[in-house]
Amino acid sequence: MRLFDWRSLAVSSLMVWALTAGAETRPQYGGVLHIALRAAPASLDPADSVQPDSFARRSLTMLIYDTLVTTDEKLRVQPSLATSWQASQDNQRWEFRMRRGVKFHDGTPLTAEIAAASLRAVNPSWSVSANAESLVVERASADPELLAELALPRNAIAKRNPQSAPSGTGAFHVVDWQPGTRLSLGAEENNWRGRPFLDAIEIEMGRSFRDQMTALELGKADLVEVAPDQTHWASQEGRRIGNSRPVELVVLVFARDVASSDEKLLREALAWSVERTSMRNVLLQGAGQPAASILPNWMSGYGFVFPTDADLPRARHAREQVRAIPIWTIGYDGNDPVARLLAERIALNAKDAGLSLRPTASAATADLRVVRIPLASLNPSIALANVARLAGATAGKESGSVEDLYASEQAILATQRMIPLFHLPVSYAASATLRNWSLRSDGSWDLAGAWLEVGKPMISKP
């Protein structure tokens, strides 16, 4: 198999969408940006593993906190809270020089000791220590992907105090926090990167896609999420839509390992019965890409070799080899209308193959469930390992080699713990006054340079 350079492939394929100001218009300071989100996180601490990963959570984290390093639009690692770094020859020991003059929102100077404590809270298996003005990470084995790991929002540096919420070094500080409901952020005047243009950001949480779009239409929100099946309609309605590359995996995950040869055949029958193309065309209104691989083709370079077409005769043949057919429950998030539609259609496909699936909103107790997993990183090894962990499988050997990556993905799929369905983009709609915002490569938004154009007339729909 030909060796692909995933970094070059991702650069050529990644489409970062931005709304930029015209040459004749200069950015303006001031204004309050209003955002609506479907997610309702109960914590703003990057180390809180109880909170599920989401594009919204990543966005919130990177408004308040910074990481040691970041990646630019070409996926090259760039300095952030660390100005430089050096790795041992075996990639087991990494030393990072901390940036001077940075302060947390509570006024505490950033130190290597605080940064080390922050990383240990998120990664208890790591050996992280401070050495004067440097931070040292030591791993039990070679870790050539450590820089990509440290750029993840979950590894953002936070100063934790038992008596108060964590403090960050980001462009915005917390003014008011009502967990799961509302978040008010204020511009950090003395931020080490420079003051942002926006004065404040008001974020409403737990809002349905319908409520978010209504808020945008009424001028009560400037940035909202758009459901996958609504992006085409919203574009036709003249909305300003931004789409990322497909960075979300929709997958069927079984609650346990295969217990018998009969169950293995039944899972195989289910996998061959799924009509991904018709679901994409009808239920998703053309959004996303049908997928039988965990990683999207634009990231791995080999996704196309996994067949996505349904094969009903093959599904029926596998099912006919089993005498007793159990009734499986297929769960979905009751607050996600797309997941519900997919679960119902998969149950119909399964029926055509002679299987019996009963959709339920009680996903926690279901035999299998429709899950939407944000890919953790554009580094395919990290993304694959994260999906495997969430699905209860083993990723196997991590390597920059596409051959090893492909073998690892095949091994995960061979466990039959999951059936990939689609790779979806992240979509947002913005008001006419929001300028110069962009989507990061991981699907989160970057508002560091965003500003609101004052006095821009509202454009009503015909």
C-alpha cells in the first residue's frame, strides 16, 4: 500500500471557512456577541472527564484557556504558552520552555508548576514535572505524537482552586456561569495575545436547532448551530452557512463484545443491511458522506476501500444461518432528531434482512445505539485511538505509517463493536453583522479576531 503523508493530505483537503471583512471596512472594537448552542455542559474545566467531548465544549474551552502548543491552518505545530520545546532521541522525554509574562484571569502569573499540575489532572498516567521555567513530560514509551496531543482542548492549561472555578489565560474570562444554561464572557484587557475586538460573549445553552435558527432570524443570536439535514435548506434561504470538513463520525456501537458465532453472523447481517446512500440523500438531505471506515478518507487516504453499499442478499444469507433471532433495542439520544431518524431507518433496513430492532430513546440500556463522535484530532492515530476507546475496542499500535494505521482500523472493525455510518461536517449559521470568525480544523470556532459591524442594516427574507 502506498504511504500517504496525512499532514499534506489534510492540508489540501481541509476547508476552513471564514467570514472576513471587506478591504474598505476596518474591524471595530466593542459589541456583545450572542451565541446559541444545543450542548449544555455542566462544567468548564478541561479536566472534567464526565463531560462528553463536543465541538461546542472545545469552542468554549479555547475561549477561556490556552494550550502549550497549537496547530495552524496547515496543521503545523506553533508555540502558544510554550515558546519552544525539545524531545529526546527516543521521543520519551519532552521539555517545554514556558512563555514569560503570561497571567491567569485571576492575576496569578503562569508558572511551569501550575502548568504541570494542570496536565497531570487530565493525564494521570503521564509523568509531568517542572524544571525551573520549563515543563517536562516523560512517557513510558516513545510518543512522537505528543505535540498533537498537547494541542487538544482537553489539555488546555487551567489554574485550579478548590474554592473557585478554574482560571485560564485565554482571550475571554468568565463573568457569569450558570452550568448547562448560560455563560457570560468578558474580553481580557491584558491578554498576552492582545485584547479581542469583542467586549463580551453571551452564550445560551441547551437550545434546540429550531430554537437557535429562530433566534438568528429574530436577531437575538449572531452564531448558531445548524443540523446536518437543515444545511441545504438554510443555504437556499440565504443564510450565511459555514461548513467544516467531515469531522464527526456517526456510528452504531454495540453495548458488549460478540458472545457467540451466531451473534457474529447477526452483526454481520446488520452491517450489510444498512442503506447509507438513501439515508444520506433523504434523511440528511445530502449532508456528509456515507462511511464504512472510522476515519474519513480525506484524513487517512484509504477510506474509499471500505465498501459502503448495502448488500441485502448477503445480509439475508448471514441471517439465515441463525435459528433464533433476538429482538435488539437500538438506542438514540432523545434530544437529537437526526439520531432518532437514523435509528428508525436502520430498524427498517434490518427488518428487510430478517432482523428485529426496536428503536428506543433509552440509549443507556440499549443493545446498540446510534452515537455521534467528534473526531478528537486531525492526527489520524489520535483520532482512531479515541474512537476505539469510546466504543470499548482496542486501537492497537499507533504509528505514522498508513499501513499500520490501516491495519489498526481493520482490527478495530473486526471486533464488530461498531458499524460506521457517516462522516458529517460541523455547520453554523452567522448573522450579517458577525465578521472575521472562522472554524478551526477540529470543528470549533475561532473568535479571537471576530468583530461585530455596527449599523449594518438587517436583510429580511423576501
